[in-house]
Amino acid sequence: MFLTVIAVLAISVSPAQMKPAQLPALKKQAINDIDSKKDVYKKIALQIWDFAEVGYKEHKSSALLQQTLQQNGFKVEAGVAGIPTAFVATYGNGEPVIGILAEFDALPGLSQDSVPVKKIVEGKNAGQACGHHLFGTASTAAGIEIKHLMEEHHLAGTIKVFGTPAEEGGSGKVYMVRAGLFDGVDAVLHWHPGDKNAVMYGSSLANISAKFRFNGLSAHAAASPDKGRSALDAVEAMDNMVNMMREHIPSDTRIHYVITNGGSAPNVVPDFAESYYYVRSPSKDNVRQIFGRIVKAGEGAALGTETKMDYEITGGVYDLLVNQPLAQTMQNNLVQVGGVLYSADETGFAQKIQSSFAYKPAAIESVASITPLNSTSTLSGSTDVADVSWAVPTVGLSAATWVAGTPAHSWQAVACGGTDIGIKGMMVAAKTIALTAIDMLSDKKLLDKAKEEFNKSRGPGFVYKALLGDRKPALNYRD
């Protein structure tokens, strides 16, 4: 899946005063500046990789990025939107206002060393299996570089870096959108680790996640089972009904669940049990409807087992809005930056990683190429960046931080992210975001076109309503 930080820039000169002839020199400077600080950003990324903090628990990771931005001249507001690890870092004033998203949360149960064989790190449960340590660091690097260029060349605008926690199921950005933190922002830039270099030109799956909790009556499972009412029976009955429901939902819908609590001992009738559900669909409206059917399955299971059921929606995200003018601009810059080249040692690492796959991998060299901007397919995952894209014109890319063919949320992704393979892809992302921000600062017509398409895509009379309702941030959803 898809973390996050945003940066905003400002100065005293009108963007129109930046002449087109200046752009190549500014972009070349940005590339060189970011390359010169590779070791600095590598150290930050690997620190966050080592922290491996899960959603809403990313205290050290968030603090490190905040400190880095403060040391580079940003004003940081921490603990925004009721989330202790969320922040907004701002530089400049005036228009345009450009945002950069940065994520930093890890995934539970994916501890892995930075080696090409499966090796759990003792004493560590979580791992950066979606590369958010790279995400947050590259976004911070891009924001700092744009601030530097604005300051040196007297460019007008504001840059805001949004530190967005708990992308992995916690919907951190949704609360930030709901709190109005993106109001007044002209455009937002983001990226995500992956196994290829490509501008995101397809939508994503809307998603609602919830925990269903059943309460029954405990009893001795052998001596007096008639006196018990099994909460585990209710969970299993619900799961069976939902599994039968799969035949009667759109084929592009995805439902997955885990039983997070099924009791403690076989000879005790469980008086509490819990299952954790995700439902995804290309349409936010379909997600709402199908989730309602899942709730009915839970209610039916409780009725049939004489237990009580309640549920808590822990996350909910929209489907992503694509913005063609911004995507084309980012594509041009990604082509200019280019892809990733491996050393001989990195190629050996990649081959070893690929030998662990249960399928034929892509060519290792493919990480050097740039995917053409021609895909309109829906992304297979969900991201809270989608809610941002319904609040402000948004554009993002994927950069090859993993060996070709590596799936997200895997130990192989964690391993790659702890090496220079991940760092090289991170640098591609940082430079591409910086170059695209330069275009946004210099070309008012680009932002006007982006806003025009954005309004058309949302439709007349659109009013944002979060899929997770008005609940407070689920700060303990990983407990």
C-alpha cells in the first residue's frame, strides 16, 4: 500500500517573473544539490528503516523528519489533526502553495534484515515492507531543495511538507483532509516505493476497514457447553457468510480479513472474539454499499449464535483522482531524471532476491527504464493519498526502490529498502518531485489547467465526506 509529509514554498517575486530560460539551469542545480546530499538522506532513511514504527506509533521517525526540516529553515507545527505524529512544515508565504506528502510508518509482522535471504531481526516485529522510510525521506529532501532554490533565486510561493502517519490502514491523511489542512494548497506532490519507475496514471481502490467484535458467554467446553455462547462461533459464522457473499459482488471488489482474537483455550467457550476486515472497490460508493452488507452478515451471525456484536471502522479511503496536466509534467521530469542503475554487487543481491520468488521475475535491468504515460488501469491497492486528491490537484510517481518483481508488503521489500538499491530509487523520487515543483512554481497556466481538470473530475456540487465518518483518529488500531 501506499505514508506521508508535505512542503510549501513562498517568496517575494511573482512566479511569472521566472523566465522559461531559467528552468533548465534550476533543474540541473536541483539534481546536483540533491545528489550531493545523498549520504545525508541515506542516513536518515536507514534510521527510519531501523526504527520500523507502526502506524500512529512513529514517534522517533516523525521527530527525525521534523528536526531535519526545522534545521533547514522550515517552521513545523506538530501534532496536527489530533495525531501526535502528524505535522506540517512550512516555508515561505504567498502563492502558489505547493504541498509534498511524506509517509514513514512500517508494517507489523515483517521484521527482516537487509540481506537477500529471509532473516528476522531478533527483538523486532515490524519492518518497512512498503518503503515508507524512503518515502518520507525523499519528500523531505525535495522540500528542502525547493526551499533552497526559492531562497537563493527569490522565487515566489509557499511550500508545505505534510508529515502523514499511518497510511497502512490507519488513514492518517483522511483526518488531515477532514481538518482542513490542505485548504488553500494549489497542488500536492507525492510518490511511492515500487519495482518500476512510473508516474501514477490510474486510480486506486477505495477501502473501508473495520474490527468486528463479538461477546458471548464462557463455559466449560466439555462439562457445560450448553451454558456457553461462543463468540468464536459468531466470528466463523460471519466469515462464512461473507465468503459466500463473494459470489454476488462485483468481480473487481476485494474482501480480506484476519481473526485477531479467537479465544484462549479449546476447553473454554470463548466469550470474546474479533475479526478485522478490509473491503476494497474502484468506487467509494460501492465500498459503502458492500461494507453495509458485511455489517449485516455480522448482525446475522450474532443473532444466530445468541451473541452480541459491535464494530469499529478503523480506516476508510477514497479512490484516487488522476490529474492529466500534472501527470504529464511529472512524466517529463521523470524521463529527465532517469531510472536506477545497479552495481555488480547490487545485481548479485537482486538475483539472490529473485531466486526466492514463486514466479518468474521481471528483468533486473527494467529498473533503469521509465514506464510510458499510457496506463489507465486501477491500482491494485488503496491509499489515503486518494482523499488528498479529492481536496487538491494531486500527482505522484512510483520509483524503483525494490528489485524488479518484488511485491510490496514482503520481506524482500524490507531487505531491498535497507540497502543502496532502495536509496537509489529514493533519489530518483526526490529529484523528480523537486523538478515538478519547479514547474509548478514557474507556470501558473499549469496549475490553472490542473485545477480545471480537478473540478471537472470531482463534479459539480461535490462535498467531501470521509468514509470513516466523524470518528477521532484510531491511534491504537495496531494494538
